Amino acid sequence: MRARLPELFDTHPKADLVIKRVPPEIQDGAPGGYELDGPIDGSRPASYYINLRDTANWPKFTLPTLCYHEGLPGHVWQGVYMRGLPLIRTLLLFNAYVEGWALYAEQLADEIGLYDNDPFGRLGFLQAQQFRACRLVVDTGLHAKRWTRASAIKWMVEQNGGVEDDVRGEIDRYCSWPGQACGYQTGRIEIDRLRTQAKAELGDKFDLRSYNDAIVTNGSVPLALLTDVVDGYVKSRQG
């Protein structure tokens, strides 16, 4: 992916990262994977953690998509730009934007052909997309429809084919953090919608690399403000 980034962006920060296992003492309650930005001064790279409490939770065909989400061009790439903004902008994280970008990063990998010779990897990508759609159902089921924890686990396993041990941890997370799981797909859909709108307004002047730069270099913003960001991008391209 790092070698293919010039196809997706005009700006190219260093964006170093290290891959670590989730510490065993916290792995039972931790998610399957997550990213932590490096310090603002850039003295350490970002960290991409993967949970190895049970490697059956991570069949190999799922790993490329996870890496694009947590690493490049997902959260690690995103974090480089956020660390360069004024301090208050680095502290305020808007879930739908942050996670929506990471899902959009998975999509970009597919769009530039990284699964063309990897049918199992494409299966992992499609399962991940379905997983995020299932989250919308389970989150609202738990908090608006009064689903039980057991029924949510059962539905998720049946609909998405995930490993029950992993699904159980996911459901517990949704129980304790209402609405967070909905932000992923909501944000990606909005980034896609704005891209379609920008393409329609710019025609031949639309450039995917400059659009992606506009979305990621402004840092974490509410989705309502992201519309203003894209409007400004369109006007700048119209000249």
C-alpha cells in the first residue's frame, strides 16, 4: 500500500508505524485491532495493535483489509495530519469522520486493484463491509429495540459469519458505547456521497488525489462541517 499511495494522494507525509500485539493482560477485553497515534512531536511512530488472544479470530484473508483500516491509508495516515493541527483540533475526535475515513480507506484499496489477484482478500473486504452494515442493525437493536445481549450475538454470527468469541467482544463494546458502531458506515457513506457530488460539479476537473487530500488534511470534523470542506475544495478546483 505504501508504494501505491501516490495514486491516492498528492501529499506524502512519512507516516511511520509499528505493529504490536495487544498486551496479553488486557487482550480479553480489547477489540480485535486498533491504532494509537504517535506523540505530537513525532518522536515515536504510530502503533497498530492486533489482538492475538485467539488467532482463529483473524483468518489470513481478513488481514489486508484490517491493515488498510488501521494503518495506511487509514488511521495512521489520518493521524499524521491531525497531529500537525492546533492542539484543540488533535484532541477533538469526531467518531463518524474518524471511522468513516478508515472504512473509506478500505474501499480505496479495492478501487486501485489491490484485491484483483487476491480473491480471498476480496472476500475479507466484502465481509468487513457487511460487518459494518450489521453493526448498524445490532447497535440500534440493542439500544432502541431492546434486544438482549444473547440475541445480538446470535444474529451477528448468523448474518456475518464471524467467530463467536470475537462477536461476543464486539457486542459487549456496543452495549457499553451506544452509537459508536453506527459511526463507521455513516461516515463512509457521507464521504462517498460528497465524492459523487464533487465529481458531478467538477467533471473533468475532478481529481481523486486532491479530493482525498481535502478530506484527510483538514483533520477530524463533524460530518456537517465536512460538507463545507468539500464545497471549498470544489470552488478551489473550479478556479
